[in-house]
Amino acid sequence: MVKSKDVFFCQNCGAAAPKWQGQCTTCGEWNTLSAETRTAMRVDARRTGRSDVSTTLALEAMHDEPRLATGSSELDRVLGGGLVPGSVTLIGGDPGIGKSTLMLQAAAALNGLGPVLYATGEESLKQVALRARRLGLERADARLIAETCVEDIVAAATGLVAKVLIVDSIQTMHSQRVESAPGAVSQLRECTAELVRFAKAGGPAILLVGHVTKEGQIAGPRVLEHMVDTVLYFESDTGSRFRVLRSVKNRFGAANEIGVFAMLEQGLREVTNPSAIFLSRHSEPVSGSVITVMREGTRSLLIEVQVLADPSLGSNPRRVAVGIDGNRLTMLLAVAHRHAGLSLQGQDVFANVVGGVRLAETAGDLAIVLAARSSLRDTPLPNTLIAFGELGLAGEIRPVPFGEERLREAAKHGFKLAIVPDANVPKKPPEGMTVRGVSRLNQALDVF
């Protein structure tokens, strides 16, 4: 027996409602509910039994398939060492940031390991070929298909026995089992589920390109990110030619890993020394600038933190933070005033992280306070100084993870003096570097 009924789904969050209403009760958005017909088939209970198809963990662990190298060491780093056969990876980013360019370059490199199928739903085959010619990939043997029906794409990949399937983009795909238009919540969910089932049933490794909303999140319900194995985001500062590929979810590697690329006329090129992007290395010391070491996944990055303290012209001094959490900046200034006598009440304070990156961890606390004191007193700190450490509300300097790796990265770039928490002082400092351990904020400020 077949039963059909209309269910209303929110096009913003994917929540279901039994009847239409003006506002979604889950996300609060207005006029986002649309009707979709759902068909349910009653299954005879006597036919639901299945034979035992289970296996043992030990038997499955013996079959270890090697990862697929994408031809880009930065992309392989973010993926955790390469593509895992049968995995599904979702890549999001702003329009024009380089998602399709990266996928086309990966398709050309992966074709040497087996058949690759590139399914484009947004561009014609001629447009893809023009991009390939611009990137110097016109001789690549990857197979192209201009198709938006997910069932036809799965059939084409099955017939080709594809090793890798690239879908650009998932928002343009539709399934014949769903009556709504491409891009609707139900279509996104069903198309992604179909591709995940195909990959897990011994199919190819699948790369999905996704659109993003104005908030920077992948368009569609958040359930998409739960269904796939890996979620990657492309990030870039406005006007910058550098691109950061960040992993926010990875079942086969470290999350929050990053890869850095430069967008050139010939496509995306790897940046082998990302720290050089974020370091300006002034010809002479300047006030309000301190270098710290940020940890992203398995990589240590040197970044420059700048703070400008200027007498306020109004009754309410401003606190502006770019690349730093504004509430944390206010807290750090309060701790510096309470425990080190650093008075910034009548000062406008502007904090910035050079290079467009975001300092999300607490290891930069000590560098921010040192830069604020340097700017307030107009006293430059040495060019060869680095500082990292978490600042507590009691004025203590707390240790941060991977302290030894951070020091080695700084020594590799020629830094001679490091101010770090006592617990992060190594037994044997890196060659050519002096490491000063501190336990209180006033001790760190008394070094200069």
C-alpha cells in the first residue's frame, strides 16, 4: 500500500512541519516553508529478514587501502594524507575563491591513479575546457559530464568504474525521487545521501563542491556536514591572492588543519612557507608589534600581532579587534591593568592580526599584552623576539600545547629570544635561541 502526504520543509534549516505557517519555529525565518510530497510504502513484516552479512573488525582491518595522492601536498595535508577510497568530502567557499580550479587540478593529477569523472552542473563542457586550457591541463584525460541528475551521474561513474567522482556543485543536483526544485533542502539531502550510499558501497572517493551563504556557512541544512566524512572551507582576505583551505571536520585526519595556496594566472599554487606570508619583518623595530606562534592542526605558524593605543577623543574609548575576539581583548586589557598597572582607560585600542588570519587560540594572549604596552609607551620591542602563552584572570601565565614545536619553528626563522610560560621551557632550547620562562604577567613585562 502506498500513502502520500504533503510535508512542509524550511528551506533555511531543513526543519519539517505538518502544515504551512508563516514563520519557521526552529530557525525563526519567515516565508521559508515549502510543500513537498512524501510517499511511504508499507513493507510486509515477513519480508524484512536478511541473511547475516556482518564481518569481523579484525578481517576489515587487514584490508588497508592506500590513500590517493591529489597532486597537491597542501590538499593532502588537509585531507590527512590524501583521499580515502570510498570517502565523501564537501568543499565550500565564497564564489570565485578557487573551488572549481582546485577540483580541476586535482582531477588531472588523480587521473594517473585511475579513471576520474568530473560532473559539472553549473558550467558547460566548453567552459570547463577553457579553464583547463588556462591552467595548462588541456591534455589531461579526466572524463567530463555535464549532468544534474544524480542517478545519471552515479550510473556514469559505475560504468566508468571511476576511482574519483567530482560533483560541481551539489546545489545544482536533483534526484528523480524528489519532486522539489534543485537546491531545495529535500533535494540537497537526498542527492547527498545517494552519493554517500554510492561511495560506501564500494564506490569511488567523492568530492562535492558546495555553495556558501552570506554568513560563510555551506548553504543548506547542517545535516549535510554530518552526512559526509570531511568538510573543508576555503578562506581568503578581501583583495588577497592567498587562499587558506581549512578542515573543520575530518574522520580520517586532524581537524582544523590548514593548507595555504596562492592564486596565480596558472591556477592555485602551494605555499611551502606560510609563515612568510604573515610576517612583515620590519627593517627596524616598531612599537606595538609582537610576533607570536599560532598552532593550526599539525602546523606552527608565525604571525604578527599589532596593537595601537591612541588617546581617546570621546568619553567612551573604543576597542576594535580584527582577527582577535573582541571580548577577549577587553578581558586581557582588564587583566593587564589589574595585575601589571597597564592603564588604558583613556585610550582607544586597535588590535590586528597581520595577513587576514584569525587568532582563535589563547596562545597569543601574552603577545597582545606586550604589544599593547609597547604601543602605549612607544617603546619598540626587538625584531628577534617571539612570545606566546595564555593569560589567566589572576595574572598568571599558563602553558600552551606544543610549546617545543612552536619554539623550533621560530628558531628556524631566525628568532633569538622567546618569552614563554615556565612549563613550556624545554630542557634543551633550540640552537641560537634564548628562552625566558615566566609565571606571572609582571615578570614578562619586566623583561624590557
